[in-house]
Amino acid sequence: MTDLEAGGEERKSYYVSVQAGQILEDPQAAAYELEVSLNEEEHIKLRELFDELSSMDEAEMLHFSQSPFGSASDSEINGGYDDLIQQIYRKLHERGTEPTKRHIESMQLL
């Protein structure tokens, strides 16, 4: 489904799984939790946030596998992760369908 916003920019429906870090165009392709309507720029930004979250997960695993008593504290690592999760859910809430917005609000993350 596509819509045109006031500026004439096309919006498409996407189906998002935060847990899997996926933004899908086909709701049948995989399990998803949330539905949003994004223009191309918003889609790219959301993809970048998911990529950053994935990179953080990989860095955290590497950090703890190499140095279980490393320099970054758990609270520093968790703080960065929590900030990214909030950014992602904020974007999803801004562009979500009504059921998506209600779901995110029920999670009390924002």
C-alpha cells in the first residue's frame, strides 16, 4: 500500500520486527510485530538504526568474549542499547498505524 503525503512524497507500508531487526514490505514474509507507513528517507533512517543496534550487539559480544572485565561497564553498554531502542520505538510510534501506536504505548518505553 502506498500513500502520498502533503509534500507529494510516497509512503509505503512496512512490517517491522524489532526483535529480529527486520523491516519487511511483505507481511507474509516473516513474523512481524508492528506496521508503519514510511517514505524512503524514513525507511533508510530506520534501517540505519537497526544496523547500529546490530553492530552494538556484535561489539558487546566481542567485548565480553575477549575481556569479561573490560573497560565499559554494563550500565554504559546497556545505556547505549536502551537509547537506540527508544529511538527505534519513537520512530515506529511516529509513523505507526493506530494498533502499532497503542502497542508501543502499552509497552511504556517512551
